[in-house]
Amino acid sequence: MAWPAAAVPADARHASSPLRLQRRQCRASTPVPCRAALRPRVASTPGVRGALSPPPPDAHLTGARTPPTAPLAADGTVVHPPGGYDVIVVGAGVAGAPLAAVLAADGRRVLLIERDLAEPDRIVGELLQPGGVAALRALGLGAAVDGIDAQAIRGYGLFFGDKRTCVDYVDAAAALPAAGGGGGGGGGGKAPPPADVAGRSFHNGRFVRRLRELAAATPGVTLARGTVTSLVEDPSTGTVTGVAFRDGPAATAPVQTASAALTIACDGCFSRLRAAAVPASDCTPPIAVASRFVGLLLAAGGLPYPGHGHVVLADPAPVLFYPVSSTAVRCLVDVPPSVGAAVDLGAHMAGVIAPQLPDGLRAPFEAAVAAGGWRTMPNRTMVAAPAVRPGALLLGDAFNMRHPLTGGGMTVALSDVGLLRAALAGVPDLTDTAAVGAALGGVAAARKPLSSTINILANALYAVLSPGSAPSRVAMRAACFDYLARGGAAPPTRWRCSAACARRPTCSSATFSAWPCMGAGGRW
């Protein structure tokens, strides 16, 4: 579906009440078999539209659980509810699960399809910046970070050579969105500064599991395990009308189809639907692999600044540390292409990286390297996808990616969920493609203040800080450290950018304009 120039209606955020009433009356007269047992009614929170009640807290935080899925017929196919679906969401991750939950809370009938419902085990998507926490709460999904041993992150420790400093997210609260303001995307106003401004870090799998539980518990969501094989279209118009999918990854499973007025692909950085969703007249955005992360788990207790992320401005590229639970610390070693694809990673980390780490981090890092078992992940970048076909949308990493150095990707995704929710709220009938197009017209513009700020900062910061040990690169890393460590009036702007709270691309531009001044001995 294209993003036309029409603006989102000013009353879009409040236009969904008649729709919710209509859907609830429909559900009351047409009960869905097994739905009551699978999806208990959720409690609302005053002041937050469609707020969701938290699932039961983990007893031991061990073992992977899967949320309840749709009932199956005797032949193994999904039993669809009477009346079908308004929206199909492909991918129940950080973008897809919240989107399904909030659209259903607004009265939509949503089919949420996920290839693998087991708890994910990933080395990225583990740090949610303060702006992302605010966006999550604005969606009514703040409970997703409860009961998973998530750790509060209040700022960053910076290390360069024998210099170090610790900077908190000072004054970032003034830029946080108000609760219920559409996920932090734009126009929601500013909330009163909360008493505690902090991000959250966690095991990605626990966070995603919690999001899926919240989605599955929302009346109107049908959660199904399945591998989507293709988009289904109307051959006469080319409009996407649904998906074809198999139950699980087995190639021998029967192919099923499901129809909806709108299909939203949230299937991640390795999206299988991205190319199919882009019209033939447009080109799929090129995907660049900027570097790769090597992920290790360290025993907790050695962080120089507890409750903070840690960034070591090392040569040839930065190294990140942050707690993911009360007992574990994640380390991400960035390996740029200049190191070479065939490099011995163990030797590289032990011989090149470890000597540059500060006391307190070096010993646990060396122990984790010696233990082996680390994993790698490519760091991909992709500009926002162009217009997609009528009846389809892209969201999350399927739509836009930036270098994960600053941990802003989940914030962008959650903000986009809020904007899309607000845009669709004023369209009772999603088969009205003109109305849907008009409602979505302002989303592309509305997302730019936040997404552009985060994208520019992430990609430019990585380009400046790595790779190489050339004198100019060393000077730029030193200027970066001095700039971010300085006191005075400017740090709030710098740290609102890094906290994913600022919504002005000029914030990133000012940051990168100031670094050369610092490197030249200037003042800022």
C-alpha cells in the first residue's frame, strides 16, 4: 500500500470508539469456540486506550513457554473465527505482536502468524532505550518488561584508552511522549517528567514471549503457528488479499490460505515477503551489511557502572556491554569487514580486543572467550522500503533497518506501531482502500522526526567510530569521547538522541557538527 500525501485525520485517535462498540456487539452475538478459554478478558488501565493486563509472572524464569494458539480442525488446519479477519500480521516479534494486540484492542479481528512460537534465543534486540520504554507504555504494553528479570539502564559508561566517564540520561524525560500518544511517534505532546528515566535490557526471547502472551490474551487476536509461503492477490487488480501458509516449517504440511483487507509483514530483517510486497515498478531497497556482532554472555558483577550500558571505543570497532538479567551481561564485539571474513574470532577477541578493555570487564570477557560458544549476527542497514502494493504493508526490520550500535531499532518499531494504530483508527472498513490510503498518508511524514534521528545517529556514529587505527580515526574517537563526556548545557541534547527520546534529525546533525570542533580543540 502506498503512503500518499494526505494527512492523517486530526481525530483519528478518537474515531475508533464506534468501531470497538460495533465489534464487541458482534462478538457478543457470535461467540467463537474456545476463544474464552484461550483469551480471557483483559482489564483496562485508566488513561491508556486498549491497555492490556499482564500475564502471570514467571516463577523461575526458566524453560521456554509458548502462548496458546488457535484451535485446529481434524485435518490440522486452523479454525478461523466467524466473519474472518480484518488484518493479517505476519511475524509475532517486537513489531508484529504489539501491532496485533493494539489493533485487536481497538476492535479489529487479527490473525497473527508466527513461524516458530518457541521462545527465541537471539543476541540482539536486548536493549530498549528510554524512548522505547515510553512507546511501549503508550501502547498499553508496559507489562511486557515485567517478570522477565529486565534491568533498568540509566545511562552509559564510556571508555577510551585509559579515560572513562559515566553519563546518565539527564533531562531526557522532557522529550518523552505522553501515555496514549500513539506510541511516541509524533504529536502526542510531552508527558510530565517521570521520576525515573531509564531504558530496559533483557533476554530478547523473554521479552518477545511476553509480547506474544499479551497479544494472545487480547480478544480479537487469533495466534497461529505457520510459515507464510506467499501473498495472495486479486489477479484482476493486483491487490493483496491475504496469505498462503503452512502449519509450521515442514514442507509437507498442507498449504492454507487466510484472507483479510490488510496484510502487514513484520517478518524481520530476513523478510521473505519484502520483495513480494514491493510493486514491480519499484526496486526493493538494497540491504548493506555494515559489520557483524559477536555475542558473548558474561557472568554479572563486573560492570564498572551498574545499571548502565558500557561502550568501549576500541580499535578497530566499538565493544558493548550491558546486563540482560540479574545474573548475566551481554557483550557484543563489533567486527567490521576490514578484519576479514576468515579471521579467527577467538584469536581476534583474545589478542586484539581483550587488552583494550577496562579492569572489571577484561577477566570475565577472557573467560567467556575461552569458554567458546559465542554466536555472530550480521548488522544490516536498509532505508525505509518504498511504496508497497495495495492491501499490504511492511513494518519493523522488514521495512527499515539501521546499525544496532545505539540500540534504537525496537524504539522505531514500537513508535511505528503507535502511528499505524492511530492512522487506522479512523477507518471502520479496511476494504475501503481510498480511506485506508488517506489515513496512512501522514504516517511516513509523522515517523521521520524520530526514525530519522535514530537512523542518522546509529549509521553515522558507527561510520565515525570505526573501523581502523588511522590517526584520523583515533582523533575522531577521542573527539567523540570528549564531546559526550562534557558537562554544561549541551549534554541533554546529545543524550536525548542516544536515549531515543529526541525527535529532531537536526539533533544528530548538531552532534556530528560539534565533534570536529572538539577534535580541533574548540569548545561546545
